[in-house]
Amino acid sequence: MSPYAHITGWGMAVPEHILTNDDLAQRIDTSDEWITSRTGIHQRHIASRDQTTASLAVQASIHALESAGLSPGELDLIIVSTSSPEYLFPATACLVQDRLGASKAGAFDLLAACSGFIYALIISTQSIRSGDIQNALIIGSETLSRMVNWKDRNTSVLFGDGAGAFVLQAQEERGGIISSVMRSDGSGGDLLILPAGGSAMPASPETVLNHQHYVQMNGREVFRFASRVMAQATEEVVKKVQLTMDDVHLVIPHQANQRIIESALKSLNLPIERCMINLDRYGNTSTASIPIATCEAIQQGRLKPGDNVVFVGFGAGLTWGAALAVWSGLIPGAPKHVLPLHFKLYARLQSIIRRFLRHIDALIWGRHNPPI
């Protein structure tokens, strides 16, 4: 029998600095009432200069590994879903792997915009169910505040920074992710886009002057798309395993806009009490929004072992997807000897040793091989 991929650990990290709607009103022509009535957002967290997508991802990962009682050395796979990576390459996931000291883990970034965490959850689940791996760490991490035009009130009011992470582990008992869907529609790719910086429009003085390195969005069309597909994906993932919405204890959607969520809930005939919403305090943290909301749902006692929970999201691409999980919670009897300080010290030492060995290796092989 194929093993199931249980969610056994979770963690989040958000910057300390908070930017309120009133703060934004000092910069641009807006108000708390204007922002709240259209989005439901009251404030968002903004990364400091020394915080990056990778550093937030590492913090969230340490919390997730600690809660699961799993050491980094036991990880087989790390996926970082992000729209604001450290670099185009190397992958942010590789930086996280190094800083955690996850010596045997493969690592890669996944780019599916705000749907990315759902995609990462599904891909890691299938890797576990195939028997190829035992333990996976998936992370949604963003510093989108650095890709926002702070003079554009249509986008600058939306986004916040943060990271969230899940640990997935193979277990024989039925549970974890039991149903999923992934969808895309590239014909709507221009509705939510960061135009410059890729091969289609390389960075140049002109792209900088024209503000083409900032997020651009057709809000009206995105709203229509998102309201429809959020409800459709939720229904589809539930019906796949012959359940109904009455069997779902909690829906945790991508935290983009209060009105989008309410519209989807209306289509599903689902009361708002069965949906986790926290965007009022974090804004749209893109790939990090679902794991951050999950962490808070657990803290509030709204998600318990045995509950059926639906994670659902949408994003640029256009992309969307959903996953239905039987919530596992902490594994009974799992070791709790994992210490965050040890993570950092061991990872740093391991990285130094690896760099030294690579240097020695280069000296040895360099004698016999001419430079490229």
C-alpha cells in the first residue's frame, strides 16, 4: 500500500514592522476606510533591510521542524514556493537547505504565484506517495513589498511579507492529503504580472524608469476569476473523495481579498465561521498566506486531528488549485529533542566544511583538468 503524506509540523515567521492603512494614507491618496471596504485589510508586515525571502523561510522552517520533532538531516526534499526569490538562480530553496544543514535533501523553487504553496503541497505529497521520499519540507515565503510600487494605491495596499512552512511525513495510516486539483489558464497571464526582469523584457534603464519591475494587476478581472475558481476547486476536491461540504470542518483559502473569499463562500453555501480568515492583519502574503493562516487556526483551536480541511488558492498565471486533507496534527510519540540553536550552529559548521572540501577538491582536480 502506498504511504500517505501527513502534515506533522508547521511554522510561520513574519517581520516585526507593521504598516497600517493610516500609515499608507500618509504616502498616497487613500484611507483606512477605502482600503478596508475594498479588501478587508487593516495592516501588513513589512520586511526590514536585513530580512529576505530566505531568512524568513528559514525561521518558519525551524518552527515547523521543531513542532514535528524532525531534524534537518532527515529531510529528503525542500520546496520553496515564492514569487520574490533571492535570485533567479540559485534557488532560494538551496539557500534554505544550506542554512538548515539538510545535507541529504534535494531542493528547488516553485513558481506558480499565489497558488504556489498548493502546488508544492501536491507535488511533495505525490513524491511521498510514490515511495521515493519519506520527509518533505514545503515553504511559502515572500518579500513582495520590494516588488510593489508604493505610489500605486491599487497594489501597494494589498501585499505583506512573511513565510509559512509545513513538514510532510510518510505514514501508513490514512490521512494527510487525500485529494487535490491543480489548474491553469495562461490566456489570462497578463492580468497579474511583473513585466520586466525576465528574458522577454530584460532589465534596462527604460524598464526601471517605466516602473515595469513592479506588480501590475487588472483588479476587476482577477476578482471575477478568483471568486469563480476558488469555489469550483473546493467543490471538485471534495467530490473527488465522495464527500460533501457538510463533511468539511474548515476551509483555509489564499488570503487575497475579503470580498473574494466571501463571494466564494456564498457560492459554496458555506458559513463564514467555517473559513479561516486573517488577511486583516497580514494582507496578501501570496504563497505564505495559507500556511500562516493554518498556524493561526491551530493556535485558535479551530483545526484538530481528524478534521477535514480544504486548502484552496489562486494566483497569477493564471493558476489555481485545492487540496483536501485529513488533519493529522503532531505524531504521538514523535521525538521532541530538536533544538533550533543546534540547527543553526550545525548548519553553519557543515557549510564551512563543505566549502573547504570543495576547495581541496578543486586543487586536486585542477592539476589534471584545464580551466573551462
